[in-house]
Amino acid sequence: MSMDPMIETAVELSVVIPVYNEELVLKALFDRLYPALDALDVRYEVVFVNDGSKDKSAALLAEQFRHRPDETRVILFNGNYGQHRAILAGFAHTRGARVVTLDADLQNPPEDIALLLAEMDKGHDYVGSIRRQANHALWRTVASKAMNRLREKITKIKMTDQGCMMRAYSRAIIDSINACNEASTYIPALAYSFAQNPTEVVIGHADREAGESKYSLYSLIRLNFDLMTGFSILPLQAFSMLGMAVSFFSGLLVIYLALRRLIVGPEEGGVFTLFGIAFFLIGLCLFGIGLLGEYIGRIYVDVRQRPRYMIAEVLEKRP
């Protein structure tokens, strides 16, 4: 449905919130989010995207829409497509000049949206966030810091805290993201690549209000694969250089062994050394095949051009 241009430009702020099985926390989210946005004294909309929740989340979102129809829009997926695709659907339906993404779990306070907007008032078109106190398990903290450093070196994308989804985007960046047709991507990194004047701001962080985290160890690994393979071909280039180096040193080893046999004579034993070299080279080959498969898999998913998500219904007040 096409919207009246005057109505579109009148919305100053859009808040996009993906929701997946969050019935235990939604009431608390509503109680804090809307007063925080009302205090900003701007015309705003909240775009909830229900990502195929199995609990009562969809019913609670529909009830909130009936309670605040002027400021609330609800997108209902017909299945579960993942957090980032839910955010992309929200972006496609936003009308605000500025867009803020926020998780539904209240780990990042809605009251801090004002901090992000204050940075945008200074001329920044993209505002990332750094959690003041990330209450995660030690293994997750260490792994996150290590992947942050590796990702920054590979992609040249600087994000101090890549795990925080509370971020603010200008309309121009949102339009650029909407124009992309990638099947899988990491939205904050994609936005950073479009930004002219990005910055970061420190925000609050707390334990989940209720429920459990939807990110498993596998999800975090997949996220970092998307980051590295979606924004750089450096891993492929690095592996090619490694392959050439291994081939060069392997050639030197063959020459050395041939000369040794001619000068010293046949070598006794050495079986375990050969096994060690063979296992190393086999492992290297398997790693290279997996890395190449990651890039080919992304190409395969993109060329099929299947819809990134299917929308069952959109609850919104018609102009």
C-alpha cells in the first residue's frame, strides 16, 4: 500500500523491534518504551516484527496496537526467519527520518534512545552503541573480543560492541539498506559501510527482564561467518597466500629429502613425521574447502532470489 508522502515525512522517529517468543517481557517493554518515546516530544512510530513466535507474543502485540494505534505498527511473519530478516522487514515499513533498532528483552534501556538521537543531532548519520556492562558468560566475552579484533582487521569495519543491536540510522542509510537484496547480512556492518559520519555512544545494559537468550553458540559463529565473508574476500586471499607458502616449503622439503637420500642414503623410520605432515596438509585442504564453500553457499542463496521473509499480516492505522 502506498503512503501519503506528507504522512511519511511527518514521522520523525521509527523504532524497529524484532520479537520472538517474548511474551514474558512485552508488558514491561510497553510500560517503559512508550513513556520514554513520549518524553522525546517528537512524532514517532514503533514497528514490531513478530518473527514467528510460538507463544502469545503476537496476541500481545495486537493488543498493544489496539491500545496505541497512532504510534504502533505490527508486522506478523508466517514463520521464523531470524532477527536480521525481521529487522530488514521493519526497515522496509518504516517512515521515520531516523530509525532506531532495539531488542525486546530490555537488556538495553529504551530510555537511552535519547542518547543516540543526541549524537545524530551533532551530524552523525549512524550511531552504534557500546554496552556499559555486558553481563555475559566469560567464554562469550572473550570470544566476542577476539572476533571483534579479527573482524576489524579483515573487514575494516570498526564496531566496539558488535553484539549490541541498539543503534540509530539516518533515512539515507535505511534507504540504501532497503535497496540491497542480500539474503544474509549483518545489518550494523552494512550500515557502517554506507555511513559518512559514524560514531558510537555508551548505553546501559542489564540482565534480561525475563525469558532466555535466542542466540546460541552456533548462532554467534554463523554471525561472525556472515561478517567476515559478507564484507571481505580477504579470507580467500589469505588462504591463497597460505597455500602458495605451503607449496613453496613443501617443494624445499622434497628437494632436501632427495639430496639427503643421494648423499646420506635411505632414511630409517620417519613414518610419524610423514604422518604429521600429511595430517597438517589434509587439515589445511579441508579448511580451505570449507572456506570456499562458505562463499559459494552465499552465492547459492543469493542467486535463488527467494523471498527473505513472508508477511502474514500488517497491523497499522490506515491514513
